Amino acid sequence: MTRHVVVLGAGTAGTMLVNKLRRRLDDTWKITVVDRDDAHPYQPGFLFVPFGGPTDDLVRSRHAFVHDGVELVLEAVDRVDVAAQEVLLLDGRLLPYDYLVIASGVTLRPDQTPGMLGPEWRRSIFDFYTLDGAKALATALRGFRRGRLVVHVTDVPIKCPVAPLEFTFLADDWLRRRGLRSHTELVFVTPMDGAFTKPVASERLGSMLSDRDVVVEADFLVERIEGRSLVSYDGREVPFDLLVTVPLHMGAEFVTRSGLGDELGFVPVDKHTLQSTADPRIFAVGDASDIPTSKAGSVAHFSVDVLVDNLVELAAGRPMTHSFDGHANCFVESGDRKALLLDFNYETEPLPGTFPVPYVGPMSLLKESRANHLGKLAFQWVYWNVLLPGRPIPLAPAMSMVGKQNPVSTS
Amino acid sequence: MPVTTLEGHEVHVDAEGFLTDLSEWDDELATVLAAQIGLTLTDEHRAVLTFLRDDFAQRGETATLRRASAGSGVSVKDLFRLFPQKPAKKMAYVAGLPKPVGCV
Ligand SMILES: Cc1cc2nc3c(=O)[nH]c(=O)nc-3n(C[C@H](O)[C@H](O)[C@H](O)COP(=O)(O)OP(=O)(O)OC[C@H]3O[C@@H](n4cnc5c(N)ncnc54)[C@H](O)[C@@H]3O)c2cc1C
């Protein structure tokens, strides 16, 4: 009897998952992965595009990365029928499943902020979380001479939560090199009470903003955009000449339609097993779930390893024994060809120290260095050639304390 | 965990003053906590607090602002009016719940 694992979304998490799973399950298991299109983007590369970074190798065909023994279906998901254990595609096809994994990432929703998609969209309002947006912003920046450049986060959670900070550091560097920095007011607007939520990192990143004369407008939750001003729920206004915003992040709409999402459309799961709290046959991995750690490719990678082990156990009729610890690992570009590295999990916040990165060498944690910047650039190669194909990478999923300096009792 | 006394109520709190023992909370203590941050509780506040407490009991996590708004039916704008400046944090404080984990 053939049994069926269906994965919704062939992005970072879905692709790694099906490739790893194919090697571990025998052929009584059929594996199908669904995506609505055949363009797989390397999203971390979007960050550099506004500053003239390369766009040629940022998108590849999904087919190239999906193992031959896995069926790739290119069609949008309409809905999951939980009771019937099947997925309905937009063209009417039905995919029955024994286990379902939702890996549909986040959907950017500029439509959720009144005024964002008005006449100023892509004239003075841009995003860099999409390739189109990043390219349009590159053109706008080339024509920028002076004024208020405002970098803005609509609400949390967002994927790669450090990316807006990185953008700000890179913008500062780029403006300096062009002699425009003294004519530019650089403002960072966030709904959080500081640069980052984890205290040690927030302090470090916050002082990096003030070192660069970036004005921080914290606790700012945008209600609407009026002309060229952000207006918050408590009536504050932040005017801009050029706005670089990170629109509201929500889960895919089919998640909500299927009754599987929270108020933002993310899938509530057990944070250690990624099993849906609504149905034991359903899991969510990558940005689509509601686990309390960063929405990042590194988290997708570490959690996929745990999920594969658990699915293999379930397939063999055994209980799941593997547990995900929330491990995240993020490079933070800081300008001047340097970067920092953050490493943390559910329990431990980012700490200073060193971190061994396979293929690239030891990196310094929470401190700017050239090696970290090169590490970030090298990651694109690792992504296409090692991560997506699901090749083993000598990095354990669980976070390690080796090389880290434990915080002196909060001084 | 440090113990502190608020107008005759002995409570366990964390470094930032958030209650650490949920069972120590009651409506009277809510009034005391609210006063600590300059708020006078009304029925509008209490409706939000009730949702937060119930939601926490079910999910083990303090609701975000968006969730609190969706669940209590009070608009985000009104939450800012009721708990000015830092509504998510202030609501949790008065409801005797852990500080919401700002998403990472
Ligand atoms: C600017 C930027 C910089 C970043 N930098 C970093 C970084 O430095 N380090 C890091 O670790 N992470 C970084 N990230 C985050 C990282 O790219 C994501 O966390 C990661 O790609 C998440 O993988 P995923 O599989 O969950 O989602 P995705 O890779 O986004 O895949 C989701 C897939 O689901 C599909 N899908 C959605 N809805 C449907 C539907 N209805 N029907 C069919 N298919 C559907 C989509 O087409 C998509 O292919 C960055 C992201 C951005 C935007």
C-alpha cells in the first residue's frame, strides 16, 4: 500500500525537507511537493540589490533542486480539507495525504496598511523583501540626493528580523561613499522597544545605530500612511522623502481558509516537534509556523533536520523522539564590508564569542569582522549547492555553547 | 524570584516587575498594578484583561497586540488609548502575565 507525504511550498524549508525525506523513506512512501511557480529565489541576496548588488544568480528553477524521486506539482494550493485528509489545488486536483507539512512561508501584505499601496507605492515607498521591490528601490536610490530616508518595520514577526537593520547600516555606508550622508537624515522606525528583542544583541545593535547617527523611533505601530508620512496608532507622525518599509507578514491565505492559522495566518504548532495543535497529521516548518524564534533560513535548516527524524519515526509506527530547540544563526551585515554573527535558541540569547562555520571557518559572534562578511557572501554558494539539495552539512541542529562567553551577571 | 509588597499584597515578580506566579493575581491586584503605571481601570480595560488571562490559560503565552485586539474585539487604536505608549507590555503587566516575547 502506498502512503503519501504531501509538502505545501517548495521554498527553503520544503525543498530541503523533501530531499532529505526521500533518502530516508522507502518507496512505499510517495512524496509530493507543491508550489505555485517555478522560480526559487535566494532571498538573502535581495538585501544587496538596492545598492547595486548582482541580480543574475538570485532566482533558479525549483525543478533543479527537487530530488527525482519526489513529485513536484506546480499549482497554487486552494485549501486543506483536514477532515478528509486531502489538499485541494486551485485547478481542482485533489492530493490525499497521510502526513501533511505546511511550508508555505510568509506572504507580504502591504495591502493591510491603509495608504501603503496608494499613489506613492514604488514612487517614494519601497520594500526590499521582494526582488521586484529591491530592483525598484535600486533605481530610486540612484536618483536620491538629499532628504529623509526612513527604514520601517510594520509589525513583528518578520522574516530575517535583522534585515531592516542591515539595510540601514548598508544605506549609511552607501550614502557616505557617495558623499550624500550629510544631506540625509536616516531614521529607523520599529514597533519594538529597541533595535532587537534579545537584550544583549539589542544593546549592541542599538549602539551601532547611534554610532551612525541613525535616529530611532521605537514603539511605533503604524496605523496608516498619509501622503509622505507614517502615522502611528497613538498619533505620532514620521515624514519621509524615501520610505523603505517591511510590509506586514502573514501566512499564506489557504492556511486561514483551512482553519489552520492564528490571527496572522501562521500555523500554531508544538515548538519542539512542529506538529500542528489542530491535527496530529499536520506539521508546519519554516516561516509558516508560529514558533517563537526567528523566521530565517537557518531556522528552517535546523528544524527540517529534526522534523525529518521525527517523520521517519512516525512512518515506522514509532513515537517521535526528536526535539527542536529554536536554534537560529544570523549574519548581520554592518557596512564597510563587515558583518556580525548572532547565534541563539529558545532559551539562550545571542552572546559574544566564536562560532565554527563549515566551509568558511571560525566567525566572531556579536562583533563586526571582515570574515563574517565573507561568510555571508559565501552562503549563497552553500545554499544552492549544499543546503537545498539536502546534502549533509556538518552543523548540528542543536545550539552549542562552545566558544561563547557567558554573560557576566547582568551588570 | 524577588518578592515585593504592593499596597499590602505580597507578590513574586521578575526583574522588570511582571508577576511570576499567576495565581497571585485577582481583580483587586489588577487595580493596584494599574495604579503603578498610572492607569485607572474601567470595564473596557477589564474586558481586555479577561481575554488575556483566558487566552494565556489556553496557550501558555501572552497574546500579542494583534491577537488581543482580534480576541477581545477592542480595536488596536483603542488599546493604545487604554494602555498608552506600550500597550502590549502594559496589558501584560496589569493582567499579571509574563512580558510578551517580542518576536525574534
Ligand atoms: C531580504 C531578506 C533577507 C534574508 N536574509 C536571510 C539571512 O541572511 N539568513 C537567513 O537565514 N535567512 C534570511 N532570510 C529569510 C529566509 O529567506 C527565509 O526565512 C526562508 O526562505 C524561509 O523558508 P520557507 O521555506 O519557510 O519559505 P519560502 O522559502 O519563502 O518558501 C515558501 C514557498 O511557499 C510557496 N507558496 C506560498 N503559498 C502558496 C500556495 N498557496 N500554493 C503553492 N505554493 C505556495 C511560495 O511560492 C514559496 O516558494 C531573508 C529573507 C529576506 C526577504
